[in-house]
Amino acid sequence: MAGKPNKKIPNDIKSLARSFSEVSIQTLGGIARNGKSEASRVAASIALLDRGWGRPQQDQTHEIKGEIKVTLRKMLSDDGDE
């Protein structure tokens, strides 16, 4: 769906997908242990790690030409405390 705006996934679809969590993890675990190819075992292992620990942070670097302006503002609470 490249190029399409991100749409919120309806809760009923999320709930349905989440209901398959246990069987999906068991299936991935089986593939990680007994997959027919190294590629399938690696893919299953990565999927398990991503679900268990989250995906690694992706550092992004960009080269920017020209001037960069940064504005910092200190926000105070209604009672004036910092």
C-alpha cells in the first residue's frame, strides 16, 4: 500500500489479529527450530525477537544544506511553577 495515507486499523481487526498471537508465536518458534531452509529459520527468529523485544531503533541522518533555526520555549504551568 505504498503511497496511500496511513489509516487507523479498526479495533475489531486488531482484536482478531491479536487472537492469533499465541499460535503465531508457536508457529514461528517451530520454523525457527525446524525450518527447511536457513533463510526461513532466520526470518522466524527475527520475527520472534521483534515481537519480544521490539524492533531496533533506526538512526536517521540527513544532510541539510543551509541554515537551521531552532526555537526553544519554556512552558510554565498555570500556577507559575516551573
